[in-house]
Amino acid sequence: MHNRREFLKLSALLGLAASGLPQWAKASAKVSKPVVVSTWEHGQPANAAAWQVLSAQGSALDAVEAGVRVPEADPLVRTVGLGGYPDASGKVTLDACIMDHQMNCGAVACLQDIKHPISVARKVMEQTPHVLLVGEGAKAFALEQGFTEENLLTSQAKADWLAWREGQKATPQINIENHDTIGMLALDTMGNLSGACTTSGAAYKLPGRVGDSPIIGAGLYVDNQVGAATATGMGELMIKTVGCHLVVELMAQGLTPQQACQKAVERIAARLGDYQAYQVGFLALNKQGQSGAFCIHPGFNYALQDNSGSKLLDSASLLGAKV
Ligand code: ASP
């Protein structure tokens, strides 16, 4: 008969003690923190701003807000905030959401004339009992909170829109190139996760269209016990599959961030017949500070910053197997 000590020894040898744990927890108890990841190349300067907060022992929540404000304010980033592509009628309408380590979240959709929708989303989270404010109501709330109104349609964006309107029928331009939302996920020195996502949405979208980016579960999700995920690409596909919640749930079942992102893209491909016409990219970060990404078409990349420095990484893809 085995005594307890022998049983534990045997269990360890057989790997039984760890069998109920997720793969990432089995692999290592070591946590890499702080760390911040964000979508696309414009994620690098955004991560640098987030890193200033994280490396000074600031919170992941403050870091992601500070980080995504960088592309929001940059007129050269044509898919977020100031300088973003307008809708089919020439109006810049912005979507954003933010989520912290305690399941608090806030969002705005179809917000006009306010440069930093992410900060308005944070105010929704902290100053109201609601999660999502839209359109005129979101703008009135922002003004009441002290945000200032400004024209976000830059002369370059206006010229592009006019050229599009000349050459095209008035249908939204939706292809694999015009998606460049910033989604950012951070793990702070306290071991807490938060995320933010902000965009001007699909270029020349139908007026009133809202994508995945302000929808908790679709464009962003954070579960502080497990991990966080964000998305970029054709928002309708993420909404139909509640994509970021799916990625986090897959991590909760034991998949690594990389495996979870891949499985979510495969789910989209298995369920939605026209998936090849669109780009979708998921980015995930788990509680141990491990990250991963996966997309439909090659071309999606993401920025990572941790104690070893800053990197721009290519995502693996379903149709290109590019790593
Ligand atoms: N996901 C965004 C949307 O559908 C677009 C993007 O990623 O650029 O609005």
C-alpha cells in the first residue's frame, strides 16, 4: 500500500498532479511581467507610452488608456481617432471600449468630434452605471465630462473620401487592407490584466454602422483569472462569433494564447462561408504574460513590449501559414 508521500511522488512522475491545470500553467509557473501587446505597427509607439506607465509600477488600466491615446491623436494613423477614414457620408465616427481586471468596462460607439474615445469609454466605465453610450448621447456625455469638440476629418482623409465617392458607388469599402484598429492588452507588475480597443471602423462604412471594437466580448475581452484578447479586421465576423470572449474561453480551457487565437479563426472559417473575403486578426495575452496571435490572411502584425525590449511580430495565418 502506498503511503501519502509515495502517492505524491508517483503522481508527480505520472504528471497527475498537474493534469487538471491549463497547459500554460503546467508549462511554467514563471510569470513574465509587465508586458504590453497591441495590434499593428502603430502599436509600437502606443506600447512605448503604455510602457512608461507599466515600468513605473502603474496599473494595466492606466497603461492601455495612455497607450492607445497615441494613435488616436496621430493624424497619420488613418484608422483610429483624428485623421481616421470617415463613413460613406464623410463623417468620422469612432468606436472604443476599455475593460479592467475586475470586469468593469465602458464603451462608446458612433461618437463624433471627440479625439479620444478611449478616455470617454473610461469615463462611461467609472462615472456611470452603464457600459455603452452611442452617438449623440455619447457626445453629450463627453462634453459634460469636459472633453472638447474638434473636427477629426483631416484634409487628407477628406480628399481620400471625395476620391472614393467619385470613383465608387456609395457602398462601404470593406477589404483586407482597410482594417487597422488598435487593440491593446497589458499585464502590470501587480499581475493584473486590462485591455483597450479604439477605431474609426471600416472606411466608408454605412452611416450608423458599429463594428466589433466597442462591443465587449467581440472586439475586446478581459478575464483577470485567465487572460485577455482583442481583435482587428472585419468586425461583423467578430460580432457573429463573439470572437474575443471565445479566445479567452479557449485559454480558460487550457490553450495557449497562440492556440486560442488559431482556434477562434478556425471557428470563423468553419461557420462563415465568406470568411476568405475578409481579414480578421486576434491577439491574446494570458495571466502568465505569454502572448500569441492568428489571422485569416497573412499581413497582420502586432507589437510586443516587455523587459527585453520592443518587437514587431508577424502573426501566423490560416491562408498563408506565415509565422
Ligand atoms: N474591427 C474594426 C471594425 O470592424 C475595423 C478594424 O479592425 O480596423 O470596425
